[in-house]
Amino acid sequence: MPRSDDRVAAFHRLHSGGCFVMPNPWDAGSARALEQLGFKALATTSSGFAWTTGHPDRSGNIDQVLAHLRTIVDSVRVPVNADFEGGYAVDPDEVGANVARAVSTGVAGLSIEDASGDPEDPLFDFELAVARIRAAREAIDRSGTGVLLTGRSEGFVHGRPDIDETIRRLRAFAQAGADCLYAPWIVSLAHVSAIVAAVAPKPVNLLVNAPFTTVAQAAELGVRRISVGGTLARTAWDGFLGAAREIAEQGTFTRFEGLPNVDGLLGS
């Protein structure tokens, strides 16, 4: 396997120009399959991993997540970015301590988001959100690893779809040391362009969880990185549930045709 510092360096190079897709596996098998398909970097998905444990998103604890990160990192040769949710803490110092633990798993990058988990007040206060990014930056710098830090603002996910506030937060995250900026559930191409311009020259990650754009279109807008979150995992669940429901409800097995040779893919 490549050394961690080699993968970190490769990950930084991917962010230096052009546009690349960083799909999200949910276990070692899906990670290896995506690597075999030629993707140059991968990212974990908190939702996809949670579903493998029989729970909804945001159900895992930090020890489970760290073990999952090691599993994915050890399964592939390409850089892996960690969906590290909110850092599994509120206090900036605790976020920093947890980021230090995540860095030790061998990930090449990780993201910290500003979602509070409180439905009544779904985003952390602005100053606290910025302090949490700064603490993550400082923890990475102390580690000497150069792990790439992504700052995420979750307003569009959690019922606060304010593009001006989202941009304000992303700019502040960039100033606090985030290397890449990310606002999930942005589907307006005008909003995408506005974010790219607002944080330039730092790279922007775009979540594509519906067919609202293409890689070529995103690249034209200046997007540097595309991820898909839990959407690939949901497509796998769709196929599984469709076949299982047919068996349960009709007693037939028509979906058992034209299936992929998984051994052939993973054995190569």
C-alpha cells in the first residue's frame, strides 16, 4: 500500500486543477470496486456506513467511525477522505482532539460540518462554527500530516437554505484554514457558481445526489471535486429491496438475471 503521506500528497494534487469525482463507498468491497473502476480518490459516507450497521445516518459513535475509516483506508491504494460529520463533539478543543484521532487512521482528508443536531437551531452559532474549523486546522498542523481539511456548511440540508449565509460561513471557514469548501444539497447552478467565485482560489466540493448536472458542466462552473454522499449506497439498497420485495410479494426471481461478476471485479 502507498504510504499515508504519499496519498495525502496525491490528494492535494487532485485539488490543484481540473475537476475529479470522489465517489463514496460504504464498505471495503464497494471501496475496492470503485478503485477498480479507475476513480483516483474516494470518500466515506456517514449514511452509507450507518445503514450497514442497521441504523439511520448520524447513529455511529467515534470509535465505530474510526474503525470504519481504517477499514476503508486499508482496502484501497487511493486517497480516502473522511466524512467526519461534526467532529463528534461540540467544543472546539474536543473537535481538535477527535480530528487528531481521525488523522491517525491514514485518511488523506476529512470534513467538519456546522450542523448542530438540534432541530430548533440546526446550525452552530457562526463564531463557534468557525472556531471548530480552526481547531481542526490546528490539530492537523500539529500532526504534521498535511491532511486536507474540508469545511462544510449544512444550511441547505437542515432547513436553512440561505445562500448568502452559506457563503459567509464558507468564506470564514476558508480563512480559518479549510483547504476545500462544501455546501451539500446545493442544486442551483447559479448558487454553485456563486460559491466557487466567493471562495476562490480555494477548491469547492459539489454534492451530486440527483441528476441536476454533469461532470463536464460542474467543471465549467469551476467545481474542483464532486462527491455523491450516500447516493451510491441508496442505489445498491434500491436493487436489493426491489429483488427482495419481488420474492416476498410475487414469489418470482426475475431480477436475478444479468448480474455482475463481483468475484471477477474484486479478484482483479
